[in-house]
Amino acid sequence: MMTRKFRQSRGIFVVLGLLLAVGLVAGTAAVLPGLSAQDRSETPFSAQSLRQATDLSQAFRQAAHLIRPSVVSVTTEKHVGYVQSIRPFGPGVPEELRRFFGEDFGRFFDIPVPPQGGIQRGFGSGVIVSQDGYILTNSHVVDEADRITVRTSDHQEYPAKVVGRDPKTDVAVLKIEASNLKPARLGNSDEVQVGDWVLAVGGPFGLENTVTAGIISAKGRSTIGLADYENFIQTDAAINRGNSGGPLVNLRGEVIGINTAIASRTGSYAGVGFAIPINMAKRIMNSLIRHGRVERGYLGAVIQNLTPDLAKSFGFKGERGVLIADVTKDGPAERAGLKPGDIVVRYNGKAMENASQLRNEVAATPPDSTVAIEVFRNGRYHTINVKIGLLDEKVIVSHNGEASSSTDLGLTVRTLTPQLAAQLGYDENQKGVVVIEVDPRGLAAAAGLRPEDVIVSVNSQPVTDARSFRDALSKANLREGIRMQVKTQGFSRFVFLKAR
């Protein structure tokens, strides 16, 4: 009886406990309505993020799908000779021993054997640019190759011939006998912006049609030391050995660059890669296909970057420009009226920021065409029309008795006589003073002056001898700075010296 009542009471307690628990949960939900609202708000946010990531992934997929059939692998073979290693004592062995051992002498003493043939293989990439088999790649990929084989994305192999190479930009064009190929779409590299997504496609380490992703890290990279004419696109898309010559594409699958090199201490990917802008590569490619050579414009001026000190010394208050250090006698620049000391601010309507940019623009200008060049001279801006000449590739063009001593500058000079000029390789009619000694701790050394440099002007005042050099210095203020025009083996530049 007691047990039965206890069981009934216990059952009532259990039911009440359950009801209480349910009430507490419901009450909690009622008191904290934000919890369920937060849960509901997180769901669509995550879905939106997933859709955005999926959209980006889809863009990568479509770009890769568009470009991969146009990417090829390039294999080169080069016949080389080699000799076995030489022991130090080999050449000094007496002739009697040579006669004793006869033909086995080389085997006993490890003397070099006659050169034997070997094959050196190289690997790179390329991109198809026409249905009938023209392929764009790097010049260094096919340099000195005796045999070139191109393998397309459908695993067909073709022997290739070099239509033309331009080592100055590292561009080469190949041709295979094929038809109905799928050419890549070429974009406009001028429209590329830092931060844009890009894909690099090629065959690193022989792994064909590898696709990597990254962004545009920088534009207009020059002075890298990879080619004579540099205007590289920098990217962090992974580029490794074997990628050279392959395309760098945007998310529309358009080629905006030709992968060329990486900056690395190990020889492998380190997050810094360089590609030739497709606009530059396309111009070189068209010239090689049509003419078999590259025709570049020629200005006939030695140019240099404009430093803040040099700009101030010329009274130039602009932020960017390129300084003309010298003009070639009877060249396009001189005939048009350009002068040393002119600061180029615009070339054919485009603002100029550095000497490398101006050099590239001139080279890209068709010979015999006329361009407007805006310069700053003596406090005023002038627009000068220049008829661009044809660059002779056989000519090397630079981009770029009494003594007088100046302890303030840290250099010693003497008058440049006709005899001394001839001895140093200058024209006998060259006027100026020649630097004969430079204090390595002085201002002259810091500015880049070296022995055998010839100073021809100080703050625009001509220098013809040591006396005129002293006179010009006496009128100058070292605290404000001194600008000198200097010749080195016939090529001119400006230097700026200022008291520390």
C-alpha cells in the first residue's frame, strides 16, 4: 500500500520534474530570444560567403578551362661536348711514361679524353597565338637549341622552328606545322591593376598544364637585370622552372603576360615572379613574324632618372620626369631642338616617371613617326615634335698641365688637353676637366664620380679647363648643392653634390 502510494507519488514528481524542465527551457527561450535570432542570422551569412567563394572558384575554373588548350610544353635539345676531370699532376707526367703506357696512358692518369657528344635538355612552356601554329615563348627557353619539340594539350608532338628571337625583351616566336589549333585570347596588359586575380599556366618541372593562382603584386618593374628592355608585371602566382614562356591570364582567360622569371635565393618559387606584359610581347611577336627582326625607335638622347636634388637644382617642382643628360650629334633629339638639361614630363601624351619607361616608349614607337615630347626648360614647359629614327642594333647605346683640388668635394682635376683626351679615349676636341683623384670618403665619391670622368659643366656653366672649373665652383653654394654634367667614355650624365 505504502509502496503503491510511494510509486504514485514518485510518478507525480517525475511528471512535475519533466514539466518544470520543459518550462525552464521554454522560459529561457522566451527570456533570451536573441539566441535563436542569432542562430537564424548566421545561416544566411555563411551561405552568402560560400556563394562568393564558389563564384570565385568558378571564375578560376572557367579561366583555366579557356586557356589550357592553348598552352604547350617546349622541350629543347642541345648537343654539347664534355671532357673528363683533370688531376693536377696529369700534364706534368714525363714523356717517357707517356710512351711506356701508350694508349692506356689517359686511363691510368685521368688525363682529358677527346670531347665526347652529349645532349643537354631543357624544358619550358609556350602559348598558341594562331590556328596555324605560331607560338609565343621566351627567348631564353630556345636559346642555342639544336632541336625543339612542342607538345600540345592533346598530347600531340610537333617539331618546331624558331621564327625569330629578341633577347633584348626575352621574347621568341616558334612555328609548328599544324592546323585547327586553339589560339589564346590576348588581353590588354595596360588595363591590369595591382590586386587583380591572375592564373599562371605552364609545365613546372615537366608537370604539364599546371595552373596556379595569385594576384598582380606590382607593375612596371624594371632594373631587374633580366633583359635590356624591362617593364615586368610582378605576381605572387607560383612560377617555377619550366613555367618560362607560359601565359599569365586574367579571370576572363585572356593572356596579359608571358611568365619569364622568378626572384629567389633557392631557384624555386619564393612568392615573386615576373611576366612580360602581353602588349610588349605582342608588338615584338608581330615584328618578328612580319619582318624577321625587331625595329625599334631611336631618340638619340642619353637619359637618366630625375632625383629630388637634381629636380630642385633645375627649378623643377613636378613630381616625376626624366632628365636628358646629353643628345647625340645630328640625332633626332638634337635636330628637333632637345637639349641636355631638358626634363621630359610627357612622351606622346603619356606622363613619364622614370628613364626605363621613356626608353621603352621610344623603342615601341614606329621609326619615322612624329611624337610630341613635353619638356621643362628654364622654368617653362615646351612641347617639341620629334621625328623618331630607327635604332641601329649594332650601335651600343647607353641609358644610359695645371691641376685643381677641392677638399670640400673630395676630388682633384686637371685640364683635359687634346693629348690626354686621346689617351683616355675621348674626342681630341673635348673640353673640360678630367678627374684624376677621388677621396673615397668625400662628396664626389658618394655622387658617383670616378677617376677619368670628365666634368663639362657646373650648374649649367661650361667648364673648359681647371681655371673655369674653379670659377664655377666659387659661384656655387655647396649647402644648396652643385649640379655637374659629367662624361664617361663619351656618354653623359648629371650628378648632384651637396654638403651633408
